[in-house]
Amino acid sequence: MNRVAKAASAEEVAFSHAASEEAWIPRAILWTVVIVEAVALALPLPGFLRTVVGFTALAPLIWVAAGIQPAQRARTSDAWARARRFNRLRNLTVVFLEEVKRLNWLGVDAKRGGRDATRAEAEMAAIEHRMHELITQIRKAAGTEDGQAG
């Protein structure tokens, strides 16, 4: 089991109202809505009335759902934050890929005649130089966690 799954299974759904004395109120509203819905489905009510009861039940359900804070979601995001320790390397890689895209589009534009061939070659050489510099920075950032000296 990886760290994310372990953190997610550590604790179930918690109510944000649990610390207050009125912790029973959201549960009571939820059960009341469920019982009213069950009765509305069981009784031979006209379709319009069933629809009205169904839509009326949405408001308390949304209110109760807004008070529920899945503790597992908070813990999972913490686990992902711990897993993403190499942000500098990730950022340098994104910049490198953007340079590759620019290089490609410059080549496409030059072949289509959208740019002057000599200017495109000069820009492509400059991009290639930046890519070599990025490779040097990526090599230094590899294996170095955020906060460590590279």
C-alpha cells in the first residue's frame, strides 16, 4: 500500500460540526430528509408532488454535505505534497518542454515561409543554446529535494 492510499484509509469522513454541541443536527436533518424521501416514494402521490418533494429535499442535503469535510481528502493532498519533493526539477522540465515546442514551431513556420529563414535559424540557435543551459540546470537539480542546496 503506497503512502497516498495509506493516508486516505487512515480516517473516515468527519463532520466539521463534530466539535460543537450540535453535532447531532446535521445527522438528524440527513435522516429526516431520507425518511421523507422514502415516504414520498412509498405513497401514491401525484408525479408533480413527488418532484416538488424531491427538489425540496435537495437544499438540506446540500447544506449537510457542505458541513462534511472528508478528512481523507485533506490527508491525501498532504501525501501528494510530500510525494512532490522535486519541484525545481519539475519546473525546469516544463520550461525545457516549452523550449522544444517553440523550436518545433519555428521550424514549421520557416518551412511554410511564415518567417525569414535566416532569422528563424538565429532564433533556433538561441533556443538550442538555452536548452543546453537548461540541461545543465536539470542535471544539478536531479535528485535534489526542495530546500536542499544543489
